[in-house]
Amino acid sequence: MIGTLLNSRFRLEEQIGSGGMSTVYRAYDVTLERWVAIKLMHRDISDDPDQLERFRREARAVARLNHPHVVTVIDFGEDDGRPYIVLEFVEGETLKQRIRRLGRLSVGEAVAYAIEIGRALMAAHEERLVHRDVKPQNVLIDQEGRAKVTDFGIARSLEVHGLTATGRVLGTTDYVAPEQALGHEVTEQSDVYSLGVVLYEMLIGEPPFRAESQVAVAMKHVQEPMPDVQKLRPDVSAALAAVVDRATAKELANRYATAGDFVHDLEQVLAIEAARAGTTTGEATTVLQTLTGETNEFAPLRLRRPLRWWLTVVTVLVLTAGAIGYLATRTERGPGGSGTSAAGDLRSIKLAADAAHDYDPQGDEQESPDATQFAIDGIPTTSWDTESYESDFAALGKEGTGIYIDAGSPRAALRLDVVSSKPGYTAAVYAAEDDVPEDIDGWTKVSSDTVFAQKQQVPLDIGDRRFRYYLLWITELPDGGKAEIKDMTLLD
């Protein structure tokens, strides 16, 4: 086909890819004098009405998408009975080629590419389209480093059914969602799972499962837990590992409901990682500068808005110089007022990484023990939560449940600050001096009962005593029967 001129306009110059339905060529548009990509349907299946409709539907579907991270459809046509799609030509490499060339990507770059791919999927899902074949081979990295999603060849409208036989699995099994592997209904959550696996591969350098056949790989996605990304790569933060785990949850109820929710948490992780490192490189820098809303606040101004940061620095220097001149003048004329800060400013107590513990003396003695450290890690994307209760505590024969902080030594704490993603619960703070009491009666109550808002400051009345342990004792749960705490800070 090299050298063929389609419809006297598109000259095929080089084959750049091939799949089950079509072959992709770099082609020259002799009319507009530009390079394009041509996806030409294989002749042996172009007579199949279903396959032809699938091919046409891809062109119509992607033509509706106008997004910087989706490869643009330019035109659709037929030549000698063979349909083709004209796409923008992206100079660069696939994400799969990049992973093979570099091995695992830097954490910042991996998260940045996952965000860009996720934003493309958000645009598709808004048009009621699921991609159904999200994989690194279908992501192009252009010469500027941006990710662009392509090959919506098996994309399917959430509102249209009938072109895919019941039980037929479409997609690449290295990245296939469990429900997709079983031939069940495929939704946007299936794309979320596949993107979660792509993110895993970017971080680790290879897909999570291997087997002797594609069917065996698909069954591993159904049956086996995902490998621990943090164990395989210790520099991956707990926050990012939690995002990967949630994106690749096998149960739909535990997986991100939308690509937008997934992207939101990825943006927070990227901002936090940038703040910790103090710098970013490559596409992570570009994506960081596109953050908006609350996620934008996690990253330092100098990283997300470099020009604005430099202007701020210059302004501060100018104002500082003016203040110094003013104070010098005041010194010549006589002393001014006191410049000391107000006494009694509170400081957060530095805690050990394992300082938080669950407390459930009247139940099964366990209240999400594996997640307690998420309540003190300072990362807003992680949290500790209670179990889900179908009735109030009284009906269960218990007074409450909670989480306590070990300050390491007796401290005169004066306040506990709590950030909750599921507020509306009632709780009070209790304290203990040397040992953790076996039941709530052994604790000293140091605050009043409070209905907790999303951000709550609880004053502590400890008199002249010092305590090592501080317990947040929850006695009434919010709607939904579950409290969720994102951060706890003890101050003295």
C-alpha cells in the first residue's frame, strides 16, 4: 500500500501500526500539504457490516471529542470499497515504547501522564463513550511530552447496545477490568481500572500479571490481588499507593466511581509530591501548572505559577526594603512599640509514624487498625474511618469507638485539630497518663461533646496535668453510619 493515493488526496508513505481491524499509515495530504495519520480498514473484513459499522462509529465518536489529550479525527472516507479514518499525525512515541526505553518512569512523570490520560477519558465519558481498551500502546507521547489517547476502535456508547455479542471480551488482557474479562457490562469504571493498571506499569516498569496465555492473565485480573506497588517500589508514597489500590479495586463499589474522582486524587498526589520534593521536571511541571481549585493549593506557588511566584518575591523584597528604611527613620526619631509576638501561640506536637491506634474496647477490639496512620500522615488523600454501622451504638451494646494518639511522652496538649471527610459525628477527647485504659471509664475526659464539622478545633481542658495518650471517642455516627478522619493534629 505504500505510495497509494487515497481519493487522489492522501498518499500513504509509511506503515506505523497495525491491529485486528486496520493498519495505520503516516500519509501526506497533498491538498493541504501536511502530514496526517490514516487508519485503513483491512480488506478482508471491510465487507462485514458489523465491523464496518464499528469502524464508522469510531470515526463519529472521536470526531465529537475536542480535547488536547485526544488524537483528533480530521476526516472519514472510502476508497475502492475500503473505509479509512484521517487522524492528526502525532510525532513521537507510544507510552509503551517509552516504558520499554526508560524502564519505570519517575513518580512525578507517571502521575502526570495518568492525569492527562484520565482527563481524556473524562471528556470521552462526558460524551457517553467508554474507550474499553486503555493501554500504553494506545497513548501517544508527542514531541512536547504531552500524552494523547488514540484508538477508540472498540469504544462504545453507554447508550447504545447490540454490536458486541454478549460474553465477548474486548480489550487487551494485560489491562482488562475484571467485569470486562468476565464478559459483563463495561462502564466508565472499567476504563478507570485499566488506567490504574497503566499507572502501575509506569511506576513498576511492567504489567502486574503474567501467565502462559491471555486467558490466564485475564483470570488473574478477576481472581488475584494486585501486587503491592509500594513494596515493589518503596519511594512510592502511601497516598499514591492508596490511589492505585482504589483505581484497581476488583469490586466496583470499592473502585473510583468516575474518572474525574480518580484524576482529582491524582492531582492532589502530584501537588503533594511536588511540595515534598521542592521541584518537578518534564510533564509533571506542565500538569502542575494546570491544577485548579483545592488541588492547586497543595503545591508551592513557585512550582505551579513560576512567574507569579517571582513577582511575589520581588514585591516582598521591595516592601521589605521600604520597611527597613521606615524603621531606620523611626530609630532616628525615637523608639517605637514592642515588636514581640503574642504569647501562647500553639505548636503541633511531632508524632512518630506509628503514633495512631484504633480503640474499640466494647466491640471486636478492632476499628480499621491498618489505616490508623493515615489519620496523622498529613496527606489529605488518605484517611482512617470507622466500620460501617447499620444501627446506633446503643443498639449494639457499646458506648462508642475511636482512635487515639500516643504523644510519646506526657505532654500538656491544649487543642486537637481534626479534618474529616465525613463530618456530622459526635465525639469528645479523652486523655490518659501512663497506660492505655482497658475501657472508656479509665480515661479522663478533657473536652466537651462536639458535633464535628469538616474542620474542627477542639480545646482541651487538662488543668495542670500532662498526658501521653489522647483519644478521640466517637459516640454518635453521621448519616451513613461511618465516620472518616483525614487528619488529626495535637497542639501544645
